[in-house]
Amino acid sequence: MTDTATRGRLLSPAIRLAGGDCACAACGHVLGPAADPWKHHAVRRETPLATAGGHGWDTGDDAVLLRQFFCPGCAALLDTETAMQGDPPLIDRLAGA
């Protein structure tokens, strides 16, 4: 684990804010400036919710997606969200940041 990953405050269990940057808490890979949405710098995978969760999650609409965001440095899963196809990622922000 790099020094960047071990200091700074947590944005989430997987993302740390340190030195003005967002970084993966697992490996310290920098995901861009804290002022930018970090999800734009992550690896994103989109899967129709019915495929990702099975029959119990089938909404009847393949445009409902499970989005997974991974660290480009270590492939750690950083976040997940459900969204409609074509919608932008949800943006995480800290109050006062």
C-alpha cells in the first residue's frame, strides 16, 4: 500500500482524499483531482440488471443497468450503482469539499 492510500480522509470505504486528489484506498492509485468526479477516471463495467442479479432483479427493461467502477491500478471494486442506460454516473461529494 502506498503512502497516498494510508493518509487523507475517506470519501467512501474505497476512496481516499489526499493531497488534493482522489485515490484508491487499496493501492493508492490516483483517480484524478478531488475537484473532478473520480468515476470518470475509473474503469467502468455496465451490465443489464437482470443479467447481473438474475431473475429476482429482472425489471423487464434491459436499459436498467448495474454499473461497477474499478481501480485502474489494482482492479479493486470502488463503487456500484444502478442507472438507466445513457444516464451519467452518480457524482459523490463530501459536504464542504
